[in-house]
Amino acid sequence: MAKEEVSSKQVILKHHVTGYPKESDMEFKNTTIKLNVPEGSNAVVLKNLYLSCDPYMRLRMSKLEGSYVASFTPASPITGYGVAKVLESGDSNFQKGDLVWGITGWEEYSIVTTTHTTLFKIHDKDVPLSYYTGILGMPGMTAYAGFYEVCSPKKGETVFVSAASGAVGQLVGQFAKMLGCYVVGSAGSKEKVDLLKSKFGFDEAFNYKEEQDLDTALKRYFPDGIDIYFENVGGKMLDAVLLNMKLHGRIAVCGMISQYNLEQTEGVHNLFCLITKRIRMEGFLVTEYYHLYPKYLEMIIPQIKSGKVVYVEDIAEGLESAPGALIGLFSGHNIGKQVVMVSHE
Amino acid sequence: MAKEEVSSKQVILKHHVTGYPKESDMEFKNTTIKLNVPEGSNAVVLKNLYLSCDPYMRLRMSKLEGSYVASFTPASPITGYGVAKVLESGDSNFQKGDLVWGITGWEEYSIVTTTHTTLFKIHDKDVPLSYYTGILGMPGMTAYAGFYEVCSPKKGETVFVSAASGAVGQLVGQFAKMLGCYVVGSAGSKEKVDLLKSKFGFDEAFNYKEEQDLDTALKRYFPDGIDIYFENVGGKMLDAVLLNMKLHGRIAVCGMISQYNLEQTEGVHNLFCLITKRIRMEGFLVTEYYHLYPKYLEMIIPQIKSGKVVYVEDIAEGLESAPGALIGLFSGHNIGKQVVMVSHE
């Protein structure tokens, strides 16, 4: 049964970006869309509720060749993780009225032809729905897999997290505290540093922008060295951390946000420390760990409901705010996980 | 019973070194030594037969602070791995007449007060004794532990070895071939490249000094990418390798000889590849694997005797040649494992 067309505003990437992205690299487009599943298709029709702003999206704004993610297509809507409501479904795994999270478009309505591997049905609605862009979605699984599966953490170890108030970092710090580790985080403002200590329970935190020398700062908080570094930023911080790792330390490489807008990345000079300290440094991608998602939900949802794990979001209202919210990630404008609220359910 | 004094020539490090080391950073000293164990001591008196020149020794020539190895003491003999004959022993683990390998001095005779943890008794003498500075000593164990324990190799994988004709590299390549891997090595001269292919059975080899662009060279030999990189050199080669690693590749970081003489190390720019390809990069030190030495000997000695594994040494004659032999490592002067023959048994 054909539905009538409705208007659907979109956020379009105008062109591939080099250097620091600007809001003007994006534009809005007013389109119309028929809210039905094309005949014979297993697509689902989504009403987008929340969109997720994540650092990796900067990479997709560039013209990439043979990377692990595809470039965004210029003149098309940006795509990314989001929370949506199913309006119609040609896929038997999803029913009209279901709430889902996964990859969707930066627009009011999307028709998604992906299979169930990239859309997750939301079962527990007794938590803020926006959490499925964060603690209950990709960033939550990233923190969980990165910390528990890649870092091989042990009680009593010393843990350093960069970009620690971000979508992933705030969780890594809380997971490490739950395990009985000593945890220090770095962030880019006094407000974030306060949040790390007062809200997330980090033992210590510092504002990297106020440190003359990152090596000195790390030695202040880790006089005996770092067992685990959860790497979100790269560049100079990584170099300073390498000097301060302990014997048999582990570095889980999750992201390198300090490098994403540079046309020539910074060189890392202290890799010889990998030998002298027998360090394991390992990159990972959350997509290889989604089989653990049910187990993660079972652990994390009670922790959220009991208040033992908290999550801070920075919610921008309306699709109109999306370009600014995305750009803001790279100047550290957001406090906590950056979300865009497109529509209430 | 007090012995008479004998003359013992020594190789002395005159001062700590910055930048490229020169023969004139060392000098000879003629001393005399009493060839008996000091009363009440468990020292052993050694007649040194072969001394080993190893890249890590460059680090010890520098003034180091808090590194994994101690600086050499200026005005004292250099120390390093060697093969020696026990002349007197205050340690019940060693008898007069035993042949041993381990850390000794760059001199004709040494009195070593270390315990049996740094001296290994030589049981099989049916192989060249000098091999205990190489294939049957520290470099052999380095190749064995680094390849089998750190690289997690599997039959059919693609393996790249830098400094491939060196003391360690030539063995890593042969171990990888034994396992059924495709193996490519890089070295710094045509003669070494020929050796890799004709003597050690590498599938391919190239002279890195003749390549305009290392990335292009690696793509020529690894059109589908590298599963395992055995890292001996660091710097630009590491950067090029990162671009050519396969998904879930492993990098065993054994050494970074290209960086040892630089006052400011080269920056490595492509570490983001660790994430995109989920690479594990791990530094290791042979000293943590000596418990596997008996198992290694059991495997390798028959391979040597049957000619299935070969080993090329570059033997400099006489203690007088030691400074030049050591310096030569850093210009790639040696072909194969660099040894100094001090005395025949």
C-alpha cells in the first residue's frame, strides 16, 4: 500500500574534506520520501530519533583509498550510528514499531537496505533511548571490548585513558575502577577534568592543554609507570606515554583523534620503548566484537539502573545542530558523548 | 694456590658516545691478571675465545638513564656475549676445562662473578664453537622466541624480515620457510641479497638502499600484504611496512638498528594502521625466553648437523679487530653474524 510522500530534511556532505572540517563543508537539503518498503525489498523504513557524532566520522569525510571505512559520498547524506523507530519493514527480523540502533542516515527518515548485521533491535527501553548511541551502542562496546579483551587488565594495575571524558573514555575509566585499578584520565578543559574525578570516579585527572610537558605530567600521576594505556588521541601523548609505560605494559589503540585533521600526521619517536619494556600495542575495531554485545548488555544494564555506572551525554537539539555538533568533536567542544536529537519517539 | 700473573689485553670504552661511534671511541689497554679465583668467591676465570658484536651494544655505549640495559663504564673493558673456556671455577656448576657462553669481557681473560644465570655450559662441541655467539646463543634464541612465541606464525603466511642477513634475520627467514611461509628479506647490499636467496632460501629479497620508495618495494613483493613483520631496523622501513600489513598482522619488535646512532630518532607516522588493520605490535627481549633454550637446542642442533639450517658468520681475527668489527655493524659492513675470534681453544 503506497504511502504519501513526506518531507525529510537531510545533512549533506558537500565535498571531501582536507584539514580541519567546517560546518560549511555540510549543507541541508529538503527532500521528500515515500515511507514504504520498495516492493520485493527487505529494507526497513526508519524514523530517525538520535544521531551519534563519533570521531571516526572525520576519516569518512576525507577521500580515502583502501581504508577500513569508506568515504562518505559527496552530495549524499552523511551516514552514522543512530537510534530509530521502524515505520515499515520488509525484513522479518524487524517489525513496525520496533526501536533499533545501527547505521542510518543523517536525515529525518531513512530507508535502510542493510541486513540485520548492522541494525540491533532495542529490547530494554527502561533507559534513555539516546544511550544506544553511546553506553549501550558502539562506544560502549568499544570500551568494553577494548578494555577487557585487548588490555588484559588485572586488579591493582595502573591505567591511563586519554580523551577520558569522551563517549568511550568515561566508560573505560569506570570499568577500570570496577576492577580495582588506579585510573588517571586526561581531557581538554577544567570542566571535563572535574567531571572525571567527581562523576566518573577517576583517581586523578589532568588538563593536557595546561601541561608544559606531558612526560612530566604523566610522571606526576604515575611515579611507578603505567600498566595499561587506552589510546584515543595519538601523537605527542602517545610519545609521552611510551616513556612512562611499565614492563609488559599494554596499549589498546582505539583512536588517534589528535591526528585526524592533520594533512601530515605527527611522528612518534619513542617506539623503541616497545622493546625495552616489552610492550604490546594492539589496534582493534569494535565491529569484531559485536558477538559479545548480549553479554555486555547483561552486565551493563543493571549497572546503569543501579547508578554504579554513569554516562554523560551532550545532546544537541534538532537535525539543524548536527553539523556543528560533529565539528565540535574536533575542538573538544562536547562534554561527554555527543548526540543529536532529531525527533522524540 | 696463587697463579702467576699473565698479560691480558683489553678493549676499553674511552667515554660515552653520542651519534655515530668511531673506532677511536675505544682503545686497547695492556693489563696483567692473576688467573685464580679470589678466595671465598664463586667467580669463574675465563679464557675468552670468541666475542660477539651485537647491535644492542651501541645502546650501552651511550650514557643511558633508566634503560633496560646499563651503560658501559668508561675506562673499563666493554662487556658482551662471548664463548670462553673455564680455567678455574669457584662455582660448582662449572669445572675447569668447561666451555661456556654468556656475558664476558672484551679482553683475553676475564674473571666473571655472575652466577649461572648468565653463563651457559656448552655441551655439544660437534659444531663450530663460534656458533654459541650466534645461532646457538643469544641471537639464535632471539630469532626462535621472536618468531615462534611473539609472531604467532601460521603455515602459508607472508613474512617480511629486515636486516635479514644479520645474526637474527637469517634465522627468522629460515624458520619461516621451515613452517611453510612466504618469506622476503631486506638487506643493504647486492651480496647480502644474493645470500638471502641462494643460501638461506628466502623467496625474495631486496636491497633497501636501491629502492626509491620502500612502500613501492614492499607492494612489489607483497601484493596482498604482510602477515608478519620481524622488525630489526625501525624508522622509515617500519612506516612503509605499516602501510602494507594485512588485517590482524603481527609485528615482533626485536631491534631498531637504523635509529641507534641518531640523536633524534625518526618519527613514525603510520601508526593509525594499527587500528585499521587490527595489528598487534609487540616488543620482546630474549632474556625472558632462556627457559626455552634446552628445547631450542634440541630442535636446532640436528638441523645444523643435517644442513637444513645454515648460518653465515663474519669472523674478525684477533682482539685487535674488535673495535672495527663492532663499528662495522652500523654501516652494514658485516655479512652475516659478526664475531671476533680472540683465541683458539
